[in-house]
Amino acid sequence: MPDWTYGLAALGWPDGVAWPRRNSAPARIATVHGSIAEACVVDPGRETGWVRHGGVRLGGSLAVTPVAGDWTVLSGDEVVEVLPRRTSLTRPSPSGRGVQTLAANVDTVVVTVPVDRGLNQRMVERLTVMAWDSGGRPVLALTKCDACADVPEAISAAESLVPGVEVVATSSVTGGGVERLRELMAPGTTATLLGASGAGKTSLLNVLGDRDERVAAVARDGEGRHTTTTRRLHPLTGGGVLIDLPGIRALDVSAGREAITDVFSEITELARRCRFADCSHEHEPGCAVRQAVASGRIPKRRLDAWDALHRQLAHEARKHDPVARAAEKAKWKAVSKEIRRRERG
Ligand SMILES: Nc1nc2c(ncn2[C@@H]2O[C@H](COP(=O)(O)OP(=O)(O)OP(=O)(O)O)[C@@H](O)[C@H]2O)c(=O)[nH]1
Ligand SMILES: [Zn+2]
């Protein structure tokens, strides 16, 4: 049986877990273009450093289209199976229907938010909700701390927005916080940087540096020249793997009920003391959350942010759930009927 162990480890496969397909080579997807993909292919030999970067074809009978981070099974240079995902980072599909998976099997989602021009609270909350929703663990990296007047203040503001999430103050100029991020990207870990365009992801990636270039060294074209490929999956010499994602806008975030509960844990906690179990914290009597806002214990914007995410959740549920959509339609039908009735006097 071929020895995949070294290559699997270099690509972030969990230690001590056997590759489930004895005789078929593993490949981890870096990026997909239609029916072909760039992948890190595990080799059983030392000649290629155990891993080679190359193009693979996507078989026609795949149940799911692989995305960056997916573990796949090869037959020759064809992907014949996509292994079940441990985690998936998703957002509402740009087409307006369903969700789009951005990356699979990410353990640590490093939410990157710059603090050089103040902290965008909404961005912090929304991206962290998205990170929790993936099934991975969020870490909040405040970027560009060298250009922030009051870093301790930024850290404590951030901590109050995402209770229970580690906040790391970073700068790609001074290298601050980079060591901690490296620790979080230890062997067997797959991480990604999730943030808006301009948040400083690429700069951070560059100082995290030590990408394992041995993987690229064997990517050659027919004449033996090195080919330049748009790489999205970076094996780090420290042992972890970093998936490079394009920038994301706050609006692109998909909300999950449990993830919102995690990010807004102080509201979740207080809601247990509301008189009604399904309190919307809008108008019900005996609402402990509104009381806390009135007394200044919770900032009003925090409840507004919670509310906005729940509205989005309901909106998405209606879009994807035919029953809810039908109910919504019926409601509007009744409304327009009522309007017509009034118009007729
Ligand atoms: N002062 C300071 N500026 C930074 C730091 N990191 C990045 N920048 C600047 O912020 C800008 C955006 O940085 P990028 O690393 O390109 O941001 P990005 O998130 O990769 O952006 P996209 O590629 O558009 O997704 C650049 O002008 C960087 O020079 C930092 O730590 N300190
Ligand atoms: Zn309430």
C-alpha cells in the first residue's frame, strides 16, 4: 500500500486518522475552474516532497462540486469522489438561490478586521457569525495595529462584541501578533483569513511567510518549466495549511441561528429571563433584554445588530423554504386584497 502519511500531514490531514481509500491517491483542492481544478496531490515518494501541485479533472458523476479545502479521491488525474466535509464556510449564493460554499474543512477561521480607522463593529459581528456558522473556530485578528492610536481600547471593544473569541492584535508592518497566528496554524490545522477587501489579508499572508514552496517546485509544464498558478491553498512550513479567500462584504454573510446565539451570548443569556420563551425583544412585556438596553447594560446598537441578523435569517429561510415562501405569498395576497377592498371603498 502506498505511503500517503507525509503528504497528508503536510496538507493538514488530521494526525492519526487513516486515509479512507486504501489504493486511491488523496488530493486537496486549491481552486476550481469549471471542470478542472488545481490541487495539491499527495505522492507516495520523497522525490516530489510527498506533495505535488497540479491540475486535476473533475469526474462527471461527482455528487458535489469540490471547493478549496476539499479532500478528494483521485483515479489517475481525475477526481472521482469528494469526501464528506467536516466544516464548510458558506455565504448566500450571488445568484440569490441557495448558498455558495467558499471553503471546506477549515478548522480556524481568522476573521481579519482593520483598526487603523476605527473598528467596524458590524463587520466584526457578521464575519464572526459566519465563522461560527461554518463549524470551525473563529479567531479575531485586528489588523494594522501599528496605525491604531489605542490598541488596548480596540481589543477590549472587540472582545465585548464577540464574547469567548480570542482576539489577536496584529500588524504586518511590525510583525506583532504573527507568532500567535502561527501557533493557531499548527500541523494538522487548516486556517483561512476571512475579511473585507483591503483588510490586510495578503500582507498578513506574506509575513506569516514560510509558505512551503517545495509544493510548487514540481509544478512544471510539458517543457519542464515552472508554471505560475493562482494558488489558493498554502501549505505552511510550520505544518498548517492556509486557504486564501477573496475579500468578502458584510452583506455577503449568511446567518445561522446558533452562530448568532454564540456571538450575541450576553443577549442569549438575558433572553432566558424574558417572560416569553419566544420573545422577539421588540414589544413583549417582561422583556429582560429591552430592560438591559434601557438601563444601559447593553448598547442599543448591539440589540439592533442582533435584530438585523435575525431578520436576515428569516429572509433566507423564506427564500429557501417553500412552505414559508407560500405563507409569505398568501400574506401579501391578503394585503393586496385588503388594499383593493379599501380602494373600492
Ligand atoms: N499600516 C499598515 N498598513 C497595512 C497593514 N497591512 C496591510 N496594510 C495596507 O492595507 C492595504 C490593503 O492590504 P492588503 O494586504 O492588500 O489587503 P487584502 O485584505 O489582501 O485586500 P484584497 O486583496 O483586496 O482582499 C495595503 O495598502 C497595505 O499596505 C499593516 O499591518 N499596517
Ligand atoms: Zn425579550
